[in-house]
Amino acid sequence: MTIIKKNSSSYLKTIGIANNGFNGRGFQNPYSIVVNHDKKIFVLNRCDPARRTAIRIGVFNLEEDYLYEFGQGYGTENGQFVWPVAMAFDTQGRLLITDEHNNRVTIFSTEGEYLTKWGTTGTKSGQFDGPSGIAVDHEGVVYISDQRNHRIQKYSEDGDFIGQWGSFGANKNQFNYPWGICVDIDANVFVADWRNDRIQKFNGDGEYLSTIGCSGDAQGQFIRPSAVSVDSIGNIYVADWGNERVQIFDNTGNFTDELRGEATLSKWAEDFLESNPDEKETRDISDLTPDIPDHLNTPYHISSQTEPFFWGPVSIYLDADDNLYVVESNRHRIQIYQK
Amino acid sequence: MDTNANDMSIMAHLMRRAGFTATRMELEAYISDGYESTVEKLLFPGEPENMPDDMIRRYHVDQSEMRQIEGAGAYWLYRMITTKNPLEEKIALFWHGLFATGYAKLNQARVLLNQIDMFRRFGLGSFKTMLIELSKDPAMIIWLDNNDNHKGAINENYGRELLELFSMGIGNYSENDVKECARAFTGWTLKNAEYMAVRAGKDSIWPYGRIAWQYQYREEDHDNGIKTFLGRTGNFNGQDIVGMIVEEIATARFLSTRLFQYFAADEITDDSELIISSMMDSYFESQYQVSAMLRTLFNSDYFKSEKCMYARIKGPVESVVGTARLAGSYRKPTLDVHKLWFQTFFMGQGLLAPPTVEGWHEGTEWIDSGALVERINFAANEFGDVNKPGVKYIIDRLSRQYNGSIKPESLVDGCLDLIGPIKVEDLTRESLIEFVSSYNDTSLLIGDINSIGAKCVAQTLGLIASTREYQLA
């Protein structure tokens, strides 16, 4: 199978290894990633039910040193999570984390200290039914995709309700289970309008500006986009979750490139294989990019059998140097592309 | 019983067998289509309609990755609970019991679900095609060691079970047939077989989670020598072997009997022998089509008769799914849905985890004191919640019918009707009436689900679920 390699972003490396959940390096269903000014990388581990008591944030660096981890486990108490989705730093350097089951935002320091939480369940202004994507602009305005209320809400960093826009539907300014959200350097807001298979762009006041994409698997089309991010010169990156790929658009929304994934062995993966020679020997003679039989010829099934490809790219992130991080929930790893 | 009630009773019976029970609204829609038309729609359902995969995968990371059994089992249960094509799932469950393949040896949930999907695609079609697809199925290849079946060094495990458990039955072939069958299936393996076998053996998830499997034919490992099978001689490959198997009367009888016991009655009687014989005729006349065999069964007078009604004990999966469908639970992504899989396991039928290649022992063996308590507790919890959409619907329907005072007898009869209809013994009905009579006020008011009467309805439904008749299909 030919791997598409026409990247304006070039593949740099893979970080990660599947983790059974309970501690130490590796990831368990990673769902979100952010990088702070110290170049520490924070990964949110959502964890499957069998390992959910180990819900946590793991911290490491680009050199693959696993530094520390924090969290207060699974549940509804302060600092706990049930279905955490996304993270963002606020202007104070605090880590804001959404939870689509607990219907709240939880805030930790980067050292792992639980600070506070805000949000309640409901449909009124200032309430949530499934907060998912989160983004903070340079003035400290927090934007949250309130998915089952099919709207975007604006808050202060301390959780004071500022405003909202959107309703259920497929017209402009309407949403269908919105997921990822980001703010560009001009304070425009981009929303991954998940079940409408499109990206919508607004100004910070919620005025509609433009749309990218429609349903499909061709270039410039999406199946359930989960995340969007914009680099320093306005290029738009979209995690095209249902097509198991990342698509890249220029600042006017024209398609320029797509990434399907090209994972290699992380340092942690190499360590594992070194101590498990039976797996290494048989792996070395295997074809991990096989041709796929017709009845399994869907992006999901292809990715389930093709180890280098993205599988479950739930979120993406661009750091200060415009390096792209693709978070793969089903493969427990991060693929990193360099600008 | 008047004509309408009889129609309802027969349609409910059909949907308990060809599906997982149906709600009153579904039954009314089926009756409006007519019995034989409904049978045809069940047999040829068209595109699957159930909870969409994207909704499941967005919330349940375990059901996106399919790393472990409980997530995979929950995914299948979601499909069974929300499908509008119930026979598609019911026949997949039939084949899962017959071609029992388990997670314990595979450590691979994704490929098990791929096998289940294969059962959906071919389950109502040609038995010949089904056996060929089964022989190519990666989960089956590892489960019965055909990856270790090599030219010059056969492993007869798959060849033996293909004849003994999957088609003809013991006594209809020789030991030499087993060996020759195994030779014909040499080279039928999976891609990257060595690596995948090592990972399966160690339950390795490293470095990056499971890698799904796919079939591969290795010509260089296939025994191209002359073989003699069931009295015929030639350079047979696996497809040729299957072609000869499906022509056997023993195969027709085996499959007809298994289908009869799954869809009609646990016990074989003189009456059932006649139907089985008709199903065998349909098998040959249709070139081995399962749909033709089931059409013969479902449209027979025997199937619609009192003899066939309540002649099967519901399996645990039928019980869990049927109760969830009636209660209206799990219609959207629900936290802890994986616990449903544990329910099937505690009741003795862990989906994707059959105890052996022989599958589950069915009929009366489903019921022991522990499993029965699990069934009753599960159903009581489901029906006891007045906020469940299905329970709310029954309360609402009774409220609209009576709007105000309702006699205990009417409340019991209404519940028995709307949860089925189910016909219980007189003594059971009297006990239910006695229970309802213990309530001071059973009035039902339209739109009020929090009244004592509404709670009485929910409790009564839970009690009905503990009756012998509810546990029968």
C-alpha cells in the first residue's frame, strides 16, 4: 500500500506506547494535547472503562522523557473526570479541561494541583450539555463547544458567562454536535461542526464568516471532523476523524494537503521491542501496511490494520513553532509533524 | 381470542423468535404490513438501521478501539437493541453460537466483530458461501489453529470441527475424511500470521494497540496432492470440500435441526420432524439458502400454533436485549453500557466468549438459580424506572385508556398485554392482581408518571418479568 507523502508539514516523529492505564509512561486513549511555554507536552488520557480509574494528564517532552502525571481519578468529585475531552491553557497558564459527562470545566495548575471547576448541567445560558472543544483567546475569553445544546458559549477564565451563539441545524450559524474549536491570531473562531461535516468560521462575537468542506471523502470534504487548528500564517488544519486523516487548507479555505499518518517506532516502543525479541523478530518480517480486502475498505478498517496510519485522530494541536501534533485515541500515540 | 388479539399474539411470537421482542408500536406497524410481508422484510432487510457507529465511537473509546471484549460486546448489544432489522442480528447470534469463536484465545475483539459482521452479510444467504467465508475468517483461523495447518504437517483441528460441529455432525464422515479435509485447507491462513499469533498468545497490546487481521492464502503452503473425501477423489482445495459438504443430506438435516431449535422449539417432537423435513427440502430446492429454510419455518402452521409458542427458553442475550428494547433503554450512547456485556456473562452467555468451540448449552441449561436471579434483577431494574421511555409509554398508554381509576384486574391485564402480549397461568395472574390490590390508589392520570399508580405499573411490569412465561420465547 502506498502511503501518501505530500506533506507541506514533514513527519518528525512518534511519541507514545499503549499503556495499561495505571501509571508511568505511555498513553491510554489520549484525547487532547497542549504544549506550554517550557515546551512541556501535556496529554489527556481519557481511558477506556477497564482502566478508567487511571484517568490522568501525562507530561513529557519532545525528547520523550516522561516527566510526571497528575489527576484525581475517575468520578464526579472535585478534580475527577468521567468523559474528559479537551484541554487549553488560559492566559494565567492554568490548564482548563472539559468533561462531557460531568458537564463542567476543571482547572489544574501545570504542576498538577487542582484549582477549581465551573459549569452546571442544563440548556440555559451558562449551562452545558456535553462541553467538548475548548479554546482561549489572547484576552482570556474561553470558547466552548456545548455539543448537545448545539451552540458555542463564551466565558471568562473564571467561568462567568459572556455569551453564546448557534442552534441545532445545518444552516449557517447552526451546529450538529460541535466538537473541536480554536481561535486564530486574529481572534476568529473555528468550529469543527462534527455531524454537519464542515468547519465554520466566526468572529469572536459569533458572526458567521465562512464554511470549509462538506460531507465526503474527497479532498476538501469531511466525515465527522473532530478538531481544527490554525497556524501562525493562517493555514487551517482539520482532524478529519471519520476519514482517519488530517487535511490542510490555506487561509482562504482552499485545500492544500492531506496527511494519512506515517508513524514510526517511538523511543518507548523501541524499548518494548528490545525486551520482547519474539515480537520484534516476527514484527520485522511483517507487512504492517497490507492491502485491504474490499469488504473492509473503509478508512476505519484500513486504519485498524495499517499501523502507521492515523486511527482515531480525535484532536490536533499546533505549538508556538507551528509543529503539528496529531492525537490518536485508538493507537495511544502522538504523531508530530514539523513545519 | 378475537382476530386482532390473535394477530397480535402471533406477531409478538414471530418477533420474539425472529427478533428480540418488539414494542407495541412496532407490533402494530408489523401487523399493518401483514404477517407474510413482515417475514419477507425480516428475511431481506436491506441496509442496516441501528445506532450509528459515529455516535458510538465518539463517546465510547473502548468501542472505537475494540481492544477488549466488554467494549466489543457492548457495541454488538447496542446494535441488537437499536436495530430495525432484528433478524439480521438474531441470525448473527445464531451463527455465533454455532461457529462459536471466543476472545479468550484470540485477544482480539475487532476481528471477532468482523466475524460477526460476516455473519450479518452472509447469515441469511447460501450456507455454501457461509462455510467458505467462515474458512477464510481470520478469527476462526486462529481459534481453530488453521494458521498451524501446513503442507506436510497438517493440523486437523479446523477440518474436524468443520465436519463435526459446523456441518454434517459426527457419524457422517470418517477419520480419513478429517485428514483429507485438513489437507485441503492448508495454506488458508492470515496475513502476518507469525507476528499476530505471537501477539495473540501473549495478549500483547504493544506498541500501539491491536492490529486487526485479514485472510491470506499461501499457495506455497497448500497441499496440492490428490485427496479422497466422502468417497470422491481429486486435487481438492477448501472450496471443493465445502461444495461436497453442502450436498450431503446429513448437512441439510444438521442445519435444519439447529435452525429449528433456535427459532422454533428447544425440544424435537414428531410435529417438529415434519417441519425439519420441509426445511431440508427448502435447503436443497433453494441451493442452500438459509432465508428459504426460515421462510418455510416462519410461514408454517406449526410455527403459528400454540405448540410452538413459549416452547423455547430465552437465552441470556435475548433476555437482556428484549428487556432493554421494551424498556426503551440504551437508545443513545450511555455511560456504563459495557456493564450490559457483564450482565450477559453473569447470566451464562457472555457475548464473544462462548465456553468452548461447541458454543453454549441451551434450553433448560440456561436456567440455574444464579442466572435466574440475574435475569429477574436486571428486568426489575429496567422496568422499575418510570423514566425509561418504554415504561413511560406503557404508563401513558394505560393512562389514556383509563384516565383515572383503574381496577387491579385491568391494570394487570393491560401490563400483560403491553409487555407482550403474554399469556400467563391463572394462578400467576391472580398473584399479580393481589400485588396490585395492595396499593391504596392505582389511579392513572394522563401525563403523570410520578403517581403511585404509575409506580404500581412499573412494579407490575417488573414482576411480570419474573414470571415463567416472560422467560420463555
